[in-house]
Amino acid sequence: MTKLQVRAFIYQLGCFAILFISIRYLVERYTGLTGFWIPMTAFMVGTILSPKFKSINTNDGEKLYMRWIFLKDVKEIG
């Protein structure tokens, strides 16, 4: 794995973890769900809402891109 691939993995994992923990707390606190459904709901929502990071080889070298459901275009990072 290259440096940008590792960075993309860490960014994606960090964003998902922040969303998962936040959503899990909100679901547990404000809904009537119990047991297995709390983390399952947080996982599904976190997976959908989390931005996707990808390292792609281009003619100019390797670049890091981000795609998010709330943004219209794919954004180049750094």
C-alpha cells in the first residue's frame, strides 16, 4: 500500500468512526430501539453518510480524492 492509500484508509475509517459513535449515541438515547438494532442502525446510517476516500494514479502522479453524498462533485484532497 502506498502512502496515499494508507491516508485514504485512515480518513475513511476516522470519518466512519465519528459518525458511528455519534449516531449510536443518538439512536440509543432518542429512539425506542434495543439490543442488536442500535449498532446495526448506526452502522447502516454511518456507512451511507460517511465520505468515501480513494487514491488514484493519474498522469500527474498519485492523487487523493473524496466523494460525499452532500457534495455534487468529486473533490481532490491536497
